[in-house]
Amino acid sequence: MIFRIKQRDLQAFKIWLVLLGYVRKDLADGGATFKGKGTKLDYVLIDSKMSGNSACQKLYEEFKVHLVSPLDVKLAKVA
């Protein structure tokens, strides 16, 4: 199953990655790469189709959890 970043989350997700310490580089096709030293994962790719590599998928899942209210801590999976 291919995951996709929701359009409404894309810019916020990119900003969040930079705040985590990743260095952003925009690609000519509309995608972006993020490289980090001392970060959770070394290389994150977001392609032009709003998909990405496995590191991107893991961090996006974590990002979606951060969007949920802290009162909803019993959520097993975020939609």
C-alpha cells in the first residue's frame, strides 16, 4: 500500500521536519529532501506525488499523532 501525505498537511509537515533539525532542499519536480545529523532518521524524501520513502512514512505517522488533541491519548491509529 502506497501512502500519501494529505494536501492540507504538506506544508505543515515540511515545517515540522525543519523544526526537528532536518535541512530542507526543494527539488525541481516539486518534491523535497530533508537531511539530518543527530536526528531520528538521516534522509527523508517527499516526492512530487506527495508520497515518500519509508522514513517519510514513519515521520508522517508521528506528525499526525502530534496533530491529535492530547486528550485523545487512547487512539491506536490516526486516520
